[in-house]
Amino acid sequence: MKKLLLALSLLLTATTANAADFIHDVTDTDNEFIIIRGEIGVGDAQKFQDLISKHPKTKSVVLNSNGGLVYEGMIIAAEVHDRELMTFIFNGDVCFSICAPIFFSGKEKFIQQEAYLGVHPARSTQTKLVSIDANALIAWYFGTLGYDLGLVELWISAKPDKLNFITAQINLELNLGIKSID
């Protein structure tokens, strides 16, 4: 799956964006996790892969990102899926745009009540137009994860400059498997 994801991702135009912060930490009960905070930019997939390779006992990823570059985010999403990591969004944090496929890649997905998960169609960072290639890649990826087409519809039906939020009701309707931790 990684080779196909990489090949499809190369269709997308990479441009500069701010880099995210990647922080490894350990809970009081010795569970290792990585925090991804900030806009996902050029080179962030490699940073994530390097960090998780240094800490192979990592069990989960905590997300707080407005999104960023599709190519980088999809590589991170595939890594989260392949390593069967859990994903979390905590109160006051957000996971928008390309952060959402990372979240949905979690073996188990957890969100608190005052956290926000939102999706919208991917756009070219150069033209600002909706990117058919990027959205096809994301739709294909959601399908490989076993999600209903309703998630893809929710993704592509938002206006590019607006978000469709994943609510508790949508979680139930689309059987997304997101667990509340409140």
C-alpha cells in the first residue's frame, strides 16, 4: 500500500508550508506517544518516520493541526495505519483538513467533547482550486481503510474554504468508530 500511496502522492504539487512540531513523550504508565502539533509541511513525513523509528514502542499519536500538505499528511497517515497506532484529539485541540486522514488511520480513534475534527476538499496550494488528484487519493485511501463512502461525500461536499465537522451524530451515522473519552 505504501508504494501505491507514494506513487499517487507524487501526482500532487508540493510547495512550502510551515513545519509541524513532533514531540515524543511517555505517560505515567510508560505508554509512549507522539504529539503532532502545527501545520504539516515539507519534510514532516520524514521527521515523523525518523522519530517513530527511534521510538518503536510508541502506541499512539496526539493530533493538533489545521492541516497542511496532502503528500506529507498522507505518508504520515499510512505510517500510523501500518504501525496500528491509536489516535487522539484532546479538548481545545483541532484536527482539520489533511490531519483528518491521519486521525482516521488510527487503529482506535479517540476524541474529547471540546475537540474539533473537520474536513474539506483538498486544494492546490498554488492555484487554490480544488485538486481532483488529491481528493481522489484521499477518497481511495479512506476506501482502503474500509470507511463508508459517506465519509468521502462529507469530505468533498464542503466548500474548500469551509469545514464539515465530524459530530457525534455523523460518527454514529457513518459508523466511523470514533470513541469519546469524556
